[in-house]
Amino acid sequence: MTEVPGKDAGAARRRAVPAAKPSSRVRMSAGQRREQLISIARQIFAERGFDATSIEEVAARAKVSKPVVYEHFGGKEGLYAVVVDREVRSLLDRVTGALTAGHPRELLEQAAMTLLTYIEEETSGFRVLVRESPLMSATGNFSSVMNDVAHQVEHILGAEFSSRGYDPKLAELYSQALVGMVALTGRWWLEVRKPRKETVAAHLVNLAWNGLSHLEAKPGLITGRKPA
């Protein structure tokens, strides 16, 4: 029998070629893709601000095409609005949920600790909130969150002022001053991170509660202390 050169070798090579494996990449659902894009955009907006952020970069980090981002959010403005709205609600829920104590000093401690904890745990989100953007109105930024908190503190202080014989109409002024002091200190602590947040909160309360003329040398928090 005449052997055909290369015939069996070619068949062997064809048999040796492994079958293509199905792609292991799992396709995201629309909801999962949306959450991915929000998370990536949150980080970029925190790093660069609104103006320096581009849809191209968001799409590149997500490994999708630009039309995918536009499909979900309509553009950079829509994406930014979603990110900011989430952070506003998150921070407001944290602070208002923490204001549970009855004593004004403890309330101030709780507000200060909650803001500092948010900055510590959600640094990117806080950076997004405190960055100025031409798009944001007074209803969707860090100032609006602090105003909402101040209004809640105002009601608490108003009742306290009335019980002590002070003019309750001044509660609004004092609530804005107290919340503003905590908010500005939080923005400063965002960058320096020293001293630790408990110490920062204790000194904030020291100034607010005791005043400059009666500052404690080594203040501490009273919230959570066990009775002696």
C-alpha cells in the first residue's frame, strides 16, 4: 500500500488542537453595570473634580464603550448628579440617625464623631461633596446636608433654650455656628488626619461647650462612658 506523506501527521495535528474554551467573563446585568459605573465615576470625580473628569475615562476604567455610559446616565452631568445624590443621602442619613442623645453636649459629640467617621470610611464620597461644581445647586451639595443637620439641631437647642430661660429665636444662629464649626473642621481633617478622630471631636466639643475662657486641657468624650 502506498503511504501518502503527511496525511496522518496532518490529521494528528488537527486532533491535537484543543477546542476553544467558552469565555469565563460573566456578562453584567444592567443593574450591575450601572453600579459599576457609579463606583468608578465616584472615584474619578473625587480625584479630579467634575470639570477634569471625562466620560472617556469612566468608560475606559469600566472597560466598556462610551455609548454604554450615555445609555445609563445620558452624559457626564447625569452621572455626576447620581453620584452626588447618593452621597448627600448617605451622609444625611448617618448624621440624623446619630442624633439620639437628649443632652446637647452628647448631641454635639455624636454629630462630630459621625461626620469624622464618614470622612474616614467614605473619603472619596466626601471629596466629591466638598468639591465645588457649577452644576450643583443649594439643594445638592455638602452645604445643603449641613443645613439640614443644622435645622434638626435648631429644634433641639430651641427646647433647651426655652427650658433655661434663653431666647429660643437664637437657636437657629447657634445651630448654624455649631454645625458650621464641625463641618469646617471635618474638611480640614480630611487632609491632615491628625490627631485621631476621637481627639478631634473632643476638642470641638471642648470649644463649643466650655468656650475659650474655660477650655479643658485634656478634653474627652462623654458619650458611651459608663457611670462611675
